[in-house]
Amino acid sequence: MDQSRIDALRALAVSPGSHLIDGQNVAASDGAIMDILSPIDGTVLTSLARGTVQDMETAITSARAAFEDGRWAKQPPAARRKVLLRWANLIEENALELAVLGVRDNGTEIGMALKAEPGSAAGTLRYYAEALDKVYGEIAPTQSDILGLIHKEPVGVVGAIIPWNFPMMIGAWKLGPALASGNSVVLKPAETASLSLLRMAELALEAGLPPGVLNVVTGEGRVVGEAMGLSMDVDVLVFTGSGSTGRRLLEYAARSNLKRVYLELGGKSPNIVFADAPNLEEAAKIAAAGIFRNSGQVCVAGSRLLVEASIHDEFVAAVVRAAEALRVGDPLDVNTHVGAVNSEAQLQQNLRFVETARNEGGTIVTGGDRILTETGGYYMAPTVITGVAAEATLAQQEVFGPVLGVTAFTDEHEAVRIANATIYGLAGAVWTSNLSRAHRMVRAVRTGVMHVNTYGGADGTVPLGGVGQSGNGHDKSLHALEKYTNLKTAWIKL
């Protein structure tokens, strides 16, 4: 990466953001705006339209009209494929601009942001572009005078609510399969991470996506997000974020048109290390990366470290060395390993979890404090806390920050019991040289994704989804298309 180019992009003023409705940039209906603070230094970066219920209804009406007249849904699959591929190419061509804009908005370190945001988004769009004309309907096995056909049709209007930690990556996980299937989409970004998604949507228009097929409304979740959830004209609602918001969206669906709701919610993922792990030093480095990258603001973060008692002290020492070697600081510096926490509110929540862990008997081995206060930004030292009981707050509730709780176990049975002792089930990992144990743990730990001798890195060819209160439905892979299609049976008498 070219630091001088990054610095030049950092120096550019960021124009105020507005909604994107029916192919046009539109201010809020009442003219209201909201200031956007950069987590890098706490200063005002720009402003965004503070959306109203009317704004959301206008966007949904635009999406419905676009779907009904078939300007996108009725295009041949090959035509939709060309547009999505052009869009992916434009994202790649503007990758550094998009990454820097996103970092200024949400604080992710630039090395991760460049790969995980525009890089991942382009790859996801390309994956579904290539897949959409290769997914077929079915012919049922029937008696000779009957032809049973199963058609796959787009659902109509999709509402997508996107979180602030990886807006482009997670946005593409929704947009790729939804648009590939022929739907129209109304997207609501997080208040603290809207800028890169707005720019990404503008590139979609440049690539040839018809106006109205993708609309973006910015603003507060309690206003525009609620309006989306209560709409009688949104057919499917997809969301990544907190469990409390997910519950409200389910309630909104019940109070409106019983729209299908797919939720990717929180996690408290166990990273389980046995004494026979192939390389303990490497496992420690990956364990540190698995919780501290993006300041711990990763849904699948390995926030619970379960370590076999016989190697506990040795392994914790290795994790602490790895944590203390990470450079926390300016996320637009290419030498930074860990960037900023997204907001002051999130940082304060992280610190409260640390204090609670201390009060419940945990020992803070490293970190636990706010740092770099002189910058005005929101930074926290990577934190490792040992002696965390399986029932402790830190082991049960998602922090979404750079805080690692460590719990010792004595045998495989206890490891499984502790791993499954939460309401969540999003991700996990096991480190062992015993192949049979690895397979047993994959089956025994209740989770949507289970890593073996690694943590993270699963690409778009496999699904991501949770069990328990980590949600339902799947992003990524061909399975994601299932959320955005209806099955229609044709029963034909010959």
C-alpha cells in the first residue's frame, strides 16, 4: 500500500451524504441532517441525511415500482450478470478510495479494510454474478401424464439493514444474492458507517443497475429501520447486528405483513485449545488476531479462549506476547495492526465489561484501558482477562470489543460443556493434532461455523449463519440465494 496515496485521500473533504432513491441523491424530506464523527480523532467528518418515515416509504415505493415493471427482474440472467460484473470491476478500480472513506467513517485498520471491504465486496458480487445463470429450477419425479415443475422466482422487495463493522463486505453478502435473483433492494446502513455503502451504490448505477432497483436511506434505526420493518410492502428483511434489534424486527414483521426475517446476530465464540495443538505459538498468534483484529468488532470473533489446564499459563503468556506486539493507533497508517473503536459509546461499553469482569473475579493480564486519548479518537488496548468462569458476564454477553476472556478446562467433555454454555452459536474453533477429537468437537460444539487448527478465513464458497440466539438463515455461498427466492410449483396434466 502507498502511504502517500492514503494520506492524500485522507486529506480530501467528505461531501455531505444524502439518500439514494430512484437513482437520485435526495435530502431528507424535512431537511434534517446528522453529524458524523470520525473515530480516528473524534472530529466531525461530514454529515448525513437524517431519514424520516416518509423517506423510507418513498424508497420502498421506488423499489416496488422497479420490481413490478421488470426493469431488472425481467432482464435475462446473462444481462444481470454483466451489470454485476461491471459493478465488481468498478469497486476494484476504486478500492483504495472506498477503503479510506470507510476507515475514516468506522476506524478499521487500513490493511484489513482494503481486503475485507472493497476486496471482499467485489469478490462477493462477482461470485453471485457468475452463479445466477447456473442455478436451475427442478422437474419433479411424477407419473407419466403429469409434469411437475418447480420454478425459482424473486421475492420482490428486500429490506437490508447493515452494521457498522464491515459495511461493504456484509452489504455485499445481502446485495449480491438479492440482486442476482432479480429483486429490488432498499438498504439502510448503520448511522456510523454509511459513507462507503453510499459510494458503492453510486457505482452500481454507473455499472448499469437501473434506477430504483437499489435504494439507500440513511438515518436512525429507531426511525427508518422501524419504518422498513413495519412496511407492508417489504417482502423479505435481512439484518446483521444485535439480538435486541433482531427481536424488534421480528415483532415488526408480526405486526405488519409477516415478511420473512433473516437475522445474523451476536456471538460468543469459543476458541478451544488442547495441549496437543500442532503449534502452540502459532495458535496463540492466531487466537490474538481472532479477537483483536478490527478492535474485536467482528461477529465471529473468538472472544472466549478455552485452554486445557495443563498448558494454560504457557499458552496465555504466548497470547499476551502476541497481543502486546500489536500496534494500536491511526487506522490509516499502514504500520497499524489495530485501529479505532467505532464510537465513544462502544468504547465506554467495552470498558464497562472490563470493570464487570474484574468485579466478578477475573484477572486483567494485559490491557483493559482506553489509550491514545491525546488523539481525540476512540482507542483501546487489546485486553486479556483470565479466571473467567463459564457463567461470568464476560463469558455470556457479547462485548464486541478487543476483550478476550480466558477459561481453563480439564478434558474434552468439560470443553464441550463450557463451549455450549451460552445462548449463542455463531462460530468456534478447536486446536488439536488428534483427528478423531477434531471431528468429535466439530459435531459436539453447537455453532454455525467451526474452525480446526485455524480461526477465520472462510471464503464465500461456504455459508455463514448461526444457531440459537445467533440468528437464522445464511449469508455467503449458494445457500444465501434461498433467502431471496420463492418456490412455485407448476402441476401440469399432459
